[in-house]
Amino acid sequence: MVKTHWVRNAAILGTAVTLSLVPYSAAEDVSAASISQETEMAGLSLTLNDYYTTNYTGVSNEKDTVKTVAASAKTSENTTAVQNTSAKKKTAAKKETVSKKWQTTGISIANDYVNIRKKPSTENSKVIGRLYRGSSAKILKEKKNGWVQVKSGNVRGYIKKEYLAVGKSAEKLSGKYGKKYIKVKKGVVTLNVREKTSTKSTILVQIPEDERFRVEKECGKNWIKISLDDSHGYVAREFVDVNVSFKKAVSMKEIRAKRRRKAAAARAERERAAARAAARASRKSSSNTSTKSSSARKKSSNAGSSVSYSKGSGTGAQIVSYAKKFLGNKYVYGGTSLTNGTDCSGFTMSVYAAFGYSIPRTSREQSRYGKSVSLSSVKPGDLIFYKNGSSVGHVALYMGGGNVIHASNRVDGIKISNMYYRTPYCARRII
């Protein structure tokens, strides 16, 4: 029998509580069933929020009863007819079995998007939103003229039913358009994310309750592969809840606001570039009339001495305000463009470059730049670093209020997270 024991490590002064599984046996791994049986951990039984599980049958058994007038008078042909009718009804009942969720939920099958209107008509009916392909909507009411009233996101209005997959058709599409994510179960204060599907493998990082992480793959019965910013890791299935989310409708107000944000971000990027060019020209001009001096560039240790780097201007609040202009823009591995795509370190480097600061390209190099500060004393504009295993693998910009903004992954792009959405490693101050 594979034996397991649990170890709780509690730390004081803001550090995370760790709940870890330590196996010891010749066996390579531990099954979820044996874990639950051996440890008898209350509240941590193997459960999975499966939204496909609640089914109904549209035809009742009572309706399948065939009334006969006189059984003795029935011919073999009539008996065959009754049997065929019963078989057909059972087949129909089987076909109509569909998850309860999809009785009142549809998925858009429009080529790009379908307009959501204020009234069930294309004439004199204002467009109030868009339901893009693959987005889901709650069906509130069905009209006789082929329109349905729907609610999706912040939008409530009417669309043509022909642009919605409903019932069994919607259920089949749910696997294509639905995005699975995990949340750590209540009671599991901190969960280990491992390098491989084994409790003997390296712990990459620890994640807390409440934060969502995208599911990349379900690995058998015991493990789930999750997206970890621009990397990935594995968590034990029994300690997480799995849910599915769909994109929602977007109101016209939200669409216009997004366009304004993109235009403002592009304009801000151009203005900062022009300001940097002017500053460089000014410095070059003044350097021709002054004595040049140089000093050796020193690297700082993780313990925290300062290093020399290209000085710029701007406060932490100004840097954060500028970074927020690019919220929602896409993640591109190896990219450095705030508008067209960037990765985590490209994001922080480009944001600081806009204010004249020159910092290294990679998160590992950035973690040795500037001045070391404790995680309890961070200020807006500081850089927060996270490890992937034994080395730094991700960086975020501290905003204040316990939140960070960062280029997370290909699905979420540039987003805001709680600073402790995973265990921080260190913080550095550039300004």
C-alpha cells in the first residue's frame, strides 16, 4: 500500500500557508482514491463541477404505453407495428436527452457576430450589442416571428434564433468554445503546482484560493495541466474545482470604449516615443559642451544594492497609469510592443522605456536590477517577480492596493491580478 502523510507549514507575517503531499514508497505516484482513503481529509473529497451532468428525458415512460382493445384479436402484423412504434419513441426519447443547462442557453453560430437589438425586428430597432461567434447567451423568451430575447454579459435584447445553436447542438459546441479553468477548493490554503504529474516532481510555485487558472489539459483521473502565466504546471485534481466559462455579448457602449482605449494607448505610445527622442537630442547637445565621465556598471546582488542604469523621469503613479492604457492587449512571446503584443518582461521593459529608463530584457535579468525592497513595503511602479521552479520566470508591475498588472498569457493578455495570485519571489525598485 502507498502510504502518505500530510505536512502543514505555517509561516508568520504574511507568508503563505503551505499544504503539501509527501509520498514515500516504491510506487511512482499516488492515485486520488488512495489519497482520500489514506488521509481521510475532511472537506477535500474528490469532486468536479461538471456542468454536463444534469440530464432530463423529454418523453415519459407512461406515454410509451400502447393501448390495445383486445389482445387476442391482434394479428402478428399489428404486434409488429406496436413494437416498431415503441422502438421509435424510445429512440426519440434518447435523442432528446440533453443537459439541463442547454435547454435555456444558446451559443452564437454567426460567421463573426450577430447584432443584439432593442426590439425583435430589424426595422426601427436599435443595435445595442454584439454576440460574437462562440459566445453564449441565456434565452429568456421565444417570439413567434423567429426572434428570441437573450441575456449575455451586460446586454439584454433580441436576436434571430437562426444564429443560435440550442439544445443538443449547443452542447456539442460547448467543448469547442468553452474555456475550462480551475480554482483551489475552499480549505486548501495553498496548493503546490508541480513540474510533472507526480508528487515527487519539483514544486514550481504555490497558488492560493480564489484565483482562476486556465486548464490546458486533463491528465487522466488525478492531474490537471494548467496555464501558469507564460509557462505551465500540474495540480492534483482532487484539490481543485473545474468550471467552464464562455465569452459573453459586448454592448455597443463597451465596443466604443474599447476603441477609445486603443486609440488613446497608441497616441500615448507615440507621445512617449517623441518625448524620449527630444530628451535624447537635448542630452546629446549638452554633452558636446560638457566634460564626459563614466563609471563602471555594477550588478546588484539579490540582497539589494543599487546599480547604475539609464535614468529617466516620472513617478510610480505615472508609470502605472501609463501601463493601464494597454490593459487587455494581447500577449506575444518574445514581443515588446505594448499595442501589438508583448510578453511579461517586454511589457515592463517597454513601460519603463517610455519614461526614459533602460532596464534589461528578461525577467531574470530584471530581478537583479534596481534596488531590492521587501514584499511588505512595495510601492506603485515596483517590479514583482515570480519563480518557475528554481529560477525567476515571470515579472509584473505593482499598481498599489495589493494588485499587479502584467502580460500574463496568450488567452488573457495584459491583465490585472492580485499580487499573491501565486507566491512572489522578490521585488525591485527602479525609480
